[in-house]
Amino acid sequence: MVIQELTHQLLAWSQRRLGATDNASIDDLVRHTEGWSWQTYTFTLRDTDETRGVALRVQPHDGLLAPYDINAQYRLHQSLESTLIPVPALLGLEPDSSIFGMPFYAMERIDGRVPVQWKPNDATVFPDETTRRSIGDQFAAILAAIHQVKLGHFDFLPGAGAPSTAVCTKIQLTRWHAMYEQSVITQEPALLYAFRWLDNNVPATKNLGLCHGDYRIGNFIVRDGIIVSILDWELAHIGDTTADLAWAALPLFRGKSPLCSHLLSHDDFFAAYERHGGAPVDRRVFDYWTVFNLVKAAVPHLRATRAFEDGGTQDLRLAAMGHQVVHIYKHLIVALENLT
């Protein structure tokens, strides 16, 4: 769809759903490419007495984490608005697929920069190491706050109502194993072994809470050295909160850097998390979740490849993930060797 046609359709939609007047106009319409799953668009809506930024999250046809459920995502976002976690204000859910071919929801655009792991020294985000450490401390503090929210607001998420972290972990294992079976083209021995090991070594902890599921560099916005929004909640669930710490610390999100998500060392990350109210980190449990999360990172690569192979997407980035997954296998084998 050409940008002019899309702009025209979004202007008409803004008049119907956001109360824009006949004098309104849309500027700066951009499709963002940082995310590899949901499509994100932003634009500026200018009207007689108001100018505001709008962001849209469009449900994909197929992709890394299919099948998608936009209604569950919208409800999750609504529930987060009642907490102190920084998320954009919602503007509305649009079930009609006539504009993008799929439903979408609208929210306030949060201005700032999204730091990404392939630009760890972006001077617009990290002008100096003091700022990096400050952002790292905020990163740990917000994670601790996520893990302490009242679970009654999130009784619709996977794992809700489960009596223990062990049961929640089994639920997650079932989910990812099912996605593996639906996605794999050629059986992967490293993943099959890892699934068996994970199933036989589920830890029991008291750290039951809301898990973001994809908490890392690339999924938050920074403005003037402050984290102003946490993004991409599509993997949120109830479970062992240690999982989020191990995810943020994966080598996939730090390259050759020793810093978790290019922010803090392991020790400093754990210390900041605990200082802000997070539960003490059990290194044995952390190591279990490192293995689990490497499996969790590998399976969407297979899903992406399968989606491209089956014609569900034409995004060449997803096709390339079939080659990139071998690097995850390398980290997975090393992690397993250290534990077995």
C-alpha cells in the first residue's frame, strides 16, 4: 500500500475513532522495523487545537509467535495501565481489517530512542558510562516492579491460577514444545535433548509473579536518560520471575559484551534488582532459565522459517533466521555442558 493511500485511510479512521475534525492532517507516518513480529506504525495527528503522536500495533498474518491474539494483547495493555509500569496510554482497539489487512490497536506515541543490541554504543542513548549504568539501574528497578504487581489484574494470562512456579514452568514447556513440533522442518537433536533436560529438572521456587517474557535491550524507550516505556508484552505470562532476569542476560542480547543487555554486569544487575525489591537470585535457578530461554529463543527462529517456507510471510528477515538459529544452538550446548 502506497504511503499516500495509507495516510488517507488513517486520517479517515482518526476522524471516526479518535475524534479528529475535518481540519485534521497526518504527518510523519513511519513503519518501524525494530520489531520482528507485530508491525508498528507511528504518525503525528495535527488538528485545530491539538497535535499528538499516535502509535499503531498491527497483528501479523503469520510469523515468529503465531497464532496471535490481539484481544488478549489489548486486555493485557489495559491491565498494565492500572499499575506503575511505564506503558503508553491506549487510544482504542480496531477489529476491522480493511486498512492493514489485519486488526490493530492504537496508543499514545512515546517519543525517545529504542536502544538495540546491534548499536550498543549509540551516543544518543548512552552518551557516557554513567548514563548507561543509570539506565541499567532503571531497567532492573522496573523489572522488580513488574514482578511485584498484583496478579489478580492478569488472571487471563498463561499460568494464571497455577499453584506453583513448577506448574507454571510445565505450562511454558508444553507451550514451547508444541510450537517446536508445529514449526520444525528437520528434527533438531540439541533442542530435543534440551526439552528432556528441562522437563526433568524443573526448579521449585517462591518467585511466582508476572513475567514480561521478552525483557531486554530493544524493548524499551529512553528519553533524556530515562526509561519512559516498556514495549512488546506478547510473551507475558505468570511464572517463575527468574526467567526474565535470565532472558535479559542471554548472550544473544549482548554479543561479546560482558554486560546484560549492554547495561550492567551480572552481579550489578542482580544487586540492583534485589535492591529495588526483587527476590534474591538463585544462581542454580538462573542457570536453568538460561537453558530454557535459549530453547525459547530458538523455537521462534524455526517458526519464522516455517512461516516463510509455507508462504505465510514474505519477510526475508524471517527466512534468514533459519541460518541464524545455529548460533543459538551453540550457546545452548555450552549452557547444557556447564550443567550436566
